[in-house]
Amino acid sequence: MRSGKMAPAGGCGAVRGLWVPLAVLALARAALALTEQYPALSLLKQELHRQRQGPAGGCASAGEWAEQYSAESDSSFLHFHESDCDTGGSSSCESVLSLNTEKILSQAKLLAEQKRFPFATDNDNTNEELAIAYVLIGNGLYDEAIRHFSTMLQEEPDLVSAIYGRGIAYGKKGLHDMKNAELALFEFSRVISLEPDHPEVFEQRAEILSPLGRISEALSDLTKAIELQPSARLYRHRGTLYFISEDYATAHEDFQHSLELNKNQPIAMLYKGLTFFHRGLLKEAIESFKEALKQKADFIDAYKSLGQAYRELGNFDAATESFQKALLLNQNHVQTLQLKGMMLYHHGSLDEALKNFKRCLQLEPYNEVCQYMKGLSHVAMGQFYEGIKAQTKVMLNDPLPGQKATPEYLKVKYLREYSRYLHAHLDTPLTEYNIDIDLPGNFKDHWAKNLPFLIENYEEQPGLQPHIKDVLFQNFESYKPDVQELICVADHLGSMMQYETPGFLPNKRIHRAMGLATLEVMQAVQRTWANSKVRMNGKTRLMQWRDMFDIAVKWRRIADPDQPVLWLDQMPARSLSRGFNNHINLIRGQVINMRYLEYFEKILHFIKDRILVYHGANNPKGLLEVREALEKVHKVEDLLPIMKFNSKTRDGFTVNTKVPSLKDQGKEYDGFTITITGDKVGNILFSVETQTTEERTQLYHAEIDALYKDLTAKGKILILSAELGEVDAVCNLILSLVYYFYNLMPLSRGSSVIAYSVIMGALMASGKEVSGKIPKGKLVDFEAMTAPGSEAFSKIARSWMNLKSISPSYKSLPSVSETFPTLRTMIEVLNTDSSHCLKKTIVVV
């Protein structure tokens, strides 16, 4: 066996030249495991590995990426341009080879003299032959290189450098052909059996294994390589695979080790930031992204990731600035255009969002995300013809056999059907129809559950009717002064509902919609307390509690047609009998949902109490041991060892909250279910869900019915007397009613803001106005769900609401339902520019 010593830079070029493109394929797997609270995170992963690299087969050549590898690589051994020709023996390749023969021989001679290729031998003639084959690889002539190596191996079967080189050439030919992958793996395994102490070979084999989905084997190889010779590159590569496997904590450790060995690595610093980002540690992620930008000022991916982190924090201005800096560096950066457009849509800036999606599609006509969001933006603005045209383009992108459908493809048919329905009803008075009744039950059920559009005997909505025109833009100045005042008051009221916690981006369109909902609720409740009837669903009658909530539902639906805001009790009976779950992951694996972090401790205390009750009843002898163990529990993850104390809870457990009844003292209803499960390596699933069944719904409805009846009676008295005691009682009834609504969670989406707008509107009807903002970190729905009872929730809510007497000017505002009686008028007012309100003095001061 002839191998000789590995040359100083022997494995560098071959390893690095192959790593990045192969990692791209593996990275796609990570995008499939996104959490519902970070719908935009996949965009960070899509381009994570789009890194520039040096010419094939070598260390990064001189250029903008070279500095990050300078400490690891003396120089490249294959700095040659890759040929574009097809190396399958075509005449064009033969001519390239003949034209370059002299150049190839010259380069090979220099390479052989310096022994700058893997496993150089002590024989000069052999080295020259090996060098020729390696230069062929460098010129993209992989089949020629394989033939050259094979000829040498016929004479000397154990020539390690030839085996290794042939493995590299097979890998370079492309892993889309499984035969190439198998041959490459075979060659590298042979090298390892002959020369087991060379880390580069293990790394090279890992590069073949990872895109094939054999991540654990690739990790094992990289670990072996690190044991043989730790390097910044190896730690970075292994960290990348841990990242793909969603083991973000271990990936973070590897990126940290890599940076300790070579701190000037903007890519490793970016990855480190992303390990924070995916665990919900947004502030730490931002610091890492900023550090990456210190190392490389024109690092587009770092600016893009920084923008997304700020967006998740709810900092619109900082996110916009970061996205803009990325686009200044490259105005055609598709991922940034896509992310920025999505942020603008969810900020309520639909016009600006459309510009980004259109630019994205000019650059990538088949980008499904941009096409879907373009269609959605048009529909939200009432431009149905353009919207449905874009939706149809997404529908044409059928997944290939065995390929998983994209989220956009799954959603688009629901959106198209809903868009057709909305267009058909643009000019129908809102009081004369009901979406929950009109839309087919199975359609609603599948849409709310985000299931594939496979609905038996479904009859499509009629196509767009030419006589129904799209919604036209309405200038703010075209509205009468009192309507302008109404719009500005609504904007102010809507802003009072904004959550000041990570994950909630201010949305000015939602603010206006829910502000108008608040005013309409106020006016409707006042009419009800004055014994006036309302027109709802084609009937004139006294308003019921559901009608009050339906006002807010109507506005929330039209503000964002992407989300199915539907009453769950109107779903098909079969769906209700199985239970319709509203599910929220608080921790999944290593991903923490930062929206709910404020409530972890409160839920943890509740769980600990329930564990003691359980063991007291089922394991009295072990109760003392459990109690002592619980004293050491300070975070949810600490509960995993305690699960082992009982065979029934070894794999996890559920805890149910209870909601006390006001109507029937001593009776309790099921609240929400807390689930904790763990795996062998300490990853956990910590989630909460409410299960909407017909029986549970009826119990809550009876409670809400009783409260609403009492509220209406006291409201009528209040209109006549306005005594302080009556106002207080009405206040508590409103908050109690909404307490049960929150715990029931009767809507598929949007329950939180819908219920809060009802609270504000009903309180205003009683003469009280909410002047205090929701405290930082607080979520009103979770305050209700974690409160021990309605009285406790009322006390908590009133502590921040800072209720004051309503301004008399509210009485002079025009009727919301009469001013905006149709979908067309609703969309018009949501589209109109809100900047004028900043120049006006709002009546509620």
C-alpha cells in the first residue's frame, strides 16, 4: 500500500468545494418542521446555505468570503475554472480537453512537485499521474478524472489517493443520481479502512451522507473527524447538521466552538444567531446577527435575518431598516423582498406589500409564496380579478408525485373559493346573509384545520360576475367630516388592543377594523338597552350575545381574508363530536413560543399542584419524594425526571384546568388541557389546547346566556339611572361574560382581539371607556384562561384598563353599520390612508 503523508492543505479544497451545495439539499428538510407561531421562519432557512464559494474542489479563492477561512487553509490545490461542457464524452468536451492539454499538464506538474493534493506518494511519476486526475476534477472533467484514476487503480488497487480522488469525482458528478452517491460512499469507506486517521475523509463522507438524509451517520463521521483533528470548519459543519436536525442547543455549542477557534467567521456567527432565533431567544439572536455584520458589513443574509428577528419582536421600524439595508446591497434579493412583503402585509400596508411581491415575481415568476401573497393582498384590497388570477397560478403548481405540497398550495383553493363568495356579496347588505351558514360545512371544517382540499361532492362558488366591479380606492378627504372623525377614533381605539409582547406586529388595518367593531358594538348595545331591535342574518329581532360578537367577527374577517374566522359550533356535527382542538405549542423540542413566556411560571405552579394531588391519590408512599423533587423544579423542562416517578406518566401527562360556574355554584367546566411529553434526549412538547365538543359548548353557552340576560336587564336600568353601583355591576358582567367566551374559545381564529373589542364596545355603551393599554407581556385571552375565576379575571383586567367616563363626543359619531353597510364600503374604509388622522385632534383625549 502506498499513501505517503497527507500534504498540509490536502483535504481542504475537495472538502469545501463540495460541502455547501450538498448542504443546501439537506437544509430543505429543516423547513418542514416549522412551528405555527413562526410562520415566516422557513424563509430564513431557504437561503441559509446560498453562500458564495471558491472554484470547485478548493478552499475559497481570493474574494469576499476568503477571509473567514484564512486561518484554516494555507492555499488551494485546485484553483481552476469549472468547464460548462457535458463530460459524458461529447465532442465539445473532447475539444476542451485537447485545447487545455498543455495547461492541464503544466498545472499537474506544479501540483505534483509541491505535493499539493491528498495522499501524495513518494514516487514522482505516480504523483504526476495523480495530479493530472485532480486537475481534471478542477476543470469539471469528472468522467475523464474517473477514467484516469481507474487506470491507475488497475495497476495499484490500494493507491489511496486514486481511491479518494475517484470518490470526490463521483460526488462532484451529482448526487441526483443515486449511483454516484453509492460509488462515492464506497470509495471513501475504502479510504477510511486503509487510512483511518485522516479527518478530511470522514468529513468528505459526511458531505455525501447528509443530503441523502442519513444525518445521524454524517454526524458520526464529523464527530470522528473532530476527535482526530478539531478545527473551526469541522465544528461549523457539524453544527450545521445539528441545526438541520433542529437540535439547536447542540448546534449552538458547535458554532461557539468554531468561533473560539476562528472568531472571524460571519457565516458561523449567523448560524449561531439562528440557533437563538429558533429557540425564541430573539434578543440574543439580534446580537449575533449584529456581530456577523461587524465581521462582514455587506452580509445580506445577516441583514435579512436581523430584519426577521426584529419583525418577530414586533419592532416594525427596525425590521424595515434591516430589510432595506439588505436590498441596498442587492435590490434583486428575492428572499428579502419576500420577507419584507410579508411583514408589510401583516402590518396592514398592503400597497407597499404588493410592490415587493410583484418585484419578487419579476425575478422568480414561479415563487409560490410571492404569488400567493400577491393574490391575497389584491383580494384583501377588493381587487378580486387580479387576486384570483394570481391564486390560479399557484393552483397550477401541482406537487410532483411523492413531493409534499407547499403551505401556499394547500391554502390557495380555500382562498379562491372564499374570494369568489366575497366578490358575489360585495354589494349585498351585511344584515341579509351569514357566512357561517352559507359556506358548506365540510369546506369550513377542512379550511379551519388546514387540510388538503379533498371535499366530496363539493360545488364550487360561482365565478366572478362581470357586473360586480372591484373595489375602488377611496380618498380620506372624500368622506364627510363626521365619518373622517369616526375613522380616526377607530384607529385610536384599535391601537389600544395591541399586545406589547414578542410575536405581535402592530397591524394598522386590524387596528382600524377592530376600532370600528368597538364603536359598532357600543352603538348596537346602546340600542338594545333602549329596547330597539337589530337587523341580523335577514331578521329583525332583539340582539343576542352572539350577534354582539358577530359584529367584531365581521370586521376581523374582512381585515385579513387569509384566516378562517369561523364559529366552531357551526361546523359539521361529525367534526364537533370528535372535538375541534385549538392547539398552541408553548415549547416544541427546543423552540420556545415567546408570545406566552410570561405565563410559563403560572402554568408551572398549577402543574406542580396537580402533580401533588395526583400522587397523593395514586402514590401516597412516594408523595414525600415527589414533593422534594418538585421543590427543585424551576422551569418546565425540570418536570421530565418527575414524570418517571409513576409508570402511567413516564411518557408524559396531561393536566386539565377547571372553570367555575357563576350560574350553578359549585359546578365546574373543563377549561384547557396542558400536555407535557419528553423524549430520551430531553426535548419536550409543552402545549395547551381547548377541545370544542358539542356538550362543552352547550354548557358554556348556558353560562353566557345567563350572563347576557342579566347584562341586558342591568343595562336597561343603567340607561335610566346611571348610578355608580349599577355601572360597576354592568362592568363586571361584561368582563365575566367575556371570561367564559375566552375559556370556550368558540372561534377558529381571532378570538382574542374579537372578545377585547366587545369588552371595549360594551363598556363604552355603559358609559366607561378603556384608557389604559394592555401591559407588556400580557395576553388578555391567557389572563382569562389562567385566572381561577371570572371575578379574578375582572379584577386583573380592570387593573390596567384605567376606566374613565366616556367622552360626550362619541354620541355625535355616525352609525358604523349605516355608514359601512356592505363589504365594499368596509373594504374601502380599511383601504383608505390613515396618515391624515395623525394631523387631526382625536376626540378621545
